[in-house]
Amino acid sequence: MAGLDDFFRGNVLAGLAVGVGAVVLAPVVLPVVAAVSKPLAKTAIKTGVILFDKGREAAAEMAEVFEDLVAEARAELEHPHPHEGAIVEGMSAAGAAHGANGGEAAASSPSQDHPGAS
């Protein structure tokens, strides 16, 4: 770029010629650039609008799911079910799990506790 700066600094006539050339070519070049860039800009804007709409739809769906979860949680707080996830008072979580699953396992396979009871 140093050569270009030296060219314009040393020769005022060359700088003036480039300026006049740009002014003369601008009416020819600008419509071509505008004709090419306008459809590209419109396509980019259309894509942005579509993506925005899809994002807004996804956010609305997520908000609806969240609102449903909050409503379910509030309903459970107002009307708790005694057997859903409740731990019996005085029993640890491990004991509650054993009590819930242990009875079913023992009833389904009595031969494990008593090998001769088949």
C-alpha cells in the first residue's frame, strides 16, 4: 500500500484522474451492485424472519410446558397423594424403598427364601 500512497502523493493529476473515473463509472457500477445485493439482502431478511418466528414458537411451547408443570406442582401441593413419593415418618429413604420393593420381591419369588418350598 505504500506504493499506492506514494503514487497519489506524488502525482496530483493521477489522483484527479482516479476520482473522475470513479464518478464516471459509479452510474454503471452501482445499479449492477444494487441489482445483485438487493435479492441477497431480501433473502437474508426472510431467513431472519423465519428463524425469529420459529424461535418464538419454540419459546411459547417451552413456556406452556413449564406452566403445566407449575400447575401440576401446585395441584399436588393443594391435594397431596399419600403414596406418591412420600416417606413414612420414622423410616429412612432406604427403608421406605426396601419396604415398597421388598414385599413385592418376596411375594413373587418365595423359592429364594426357602429352597425346599417349591
